Amino acid sequence: MGFQSFVKSKPFKYFKNFVIGLGAAIVLMGALFKLESWEGASEMLIVGLSVEALIFFFLGVIGPEPDYYWHKLYPGLDDYNSRIQPLTAGPNPNMPEVAPLHGDVVERQLGGMLTELQSMSKSLAALKALQEVDFSGTQEQIKSMSNFYTKMNEAMADMARSAEDVRQYKDQLAALNKNLSSLNTVYGNMLAAMANIGRQ
């Protein structure tokens, strides 16, 4: 087992994280002891910072871990000097050591990602079209509709008041007709009585 394979093994990664956490904890406790002026603060800071210095030196020696793993999908991607063909190039007899990756393999491995991307593209196009719609006149239209409804409510209130006035006028006309009928009856009786007096 070589040094590089040991450095990339899970037990080493666990040990590395444990040592980093332990060194940071000692430094923090040393700082707490120093702030509180407790005994042993200087020794804790010396030990903790020494451990951290050794850890940082060691991390500089072993090198960083990649945050991506594209080379698992496309072997040779992690080697700068490898001769990689484009995905659509197909087989090339001049490059036998690197097998080309065809579109059907990509589609199988990525599980329909192309369809999802096309759907997202359509959705984004629809959003862009919606963004380009001019809504500048909408506020003025809302204001004019509000004014229209206000005027309409005022007109309805005026009509309600007018209807009340019409009802009162009708009642007064009915009362006037009744009074006129009564007056006609009285007048007719007076005329009849005077005609009888004139005959006697």
C-alpha cells in the first residue's frame, strides 16, 4: 500500500479530521484559560498551536482532495496530459487507450438529465417572455376602474335617494287625489243642497 493510497483511505481521513479537531479544541481551551487567567493557559496555547502548525504543514505536504469526481464518469479527466476526445467524436482507431463516451451512455448514466434541462429551458423562456410584458399601464387602469366604481356607487346612492323622493311624491299625489275626491263630494253635496233650497 503506497503513501498516496494510504492518504486517500477512509481511516486516514478520519484520523486527519480527529487530529485537526483535537488541535483546534486545545487552542480554544488555551485561549479560554488565558482570558480567565487560569493556571496552565500558556502551556495549553503552546501545545495547541504547535499541533495546529504541524497539521497545517502536513496538509500542505499531502495536497488537497478534489471536490468533484468527474473522472469516474469520464476516465482520464483528472489527468492534464491525457488525450480525451469530445463526447460526440465516436470511436477513433488512433486513440485506443481512451475509450470514447457516446451520447447513449451519457443518457443512461445521467438518467434523462437532458429532458429535465430542456424542460427548464422552456420554463425559463416562458419566464423571460412574462418579464418582457409591459405592465406599466396596469396601475393607471386599476385607478380608473376604482374611480369608475366610486362614481357608480355615488350614482346608485343618488338613484336610491331619487327612488325615495319618487315614492314620497307618489304618496303625496295619492293623498292629494283622495283630498280632491273628498272635496268634490262635499262640493257636489253643497250644490245639491242649494238646488233643493232654490226649489222650495
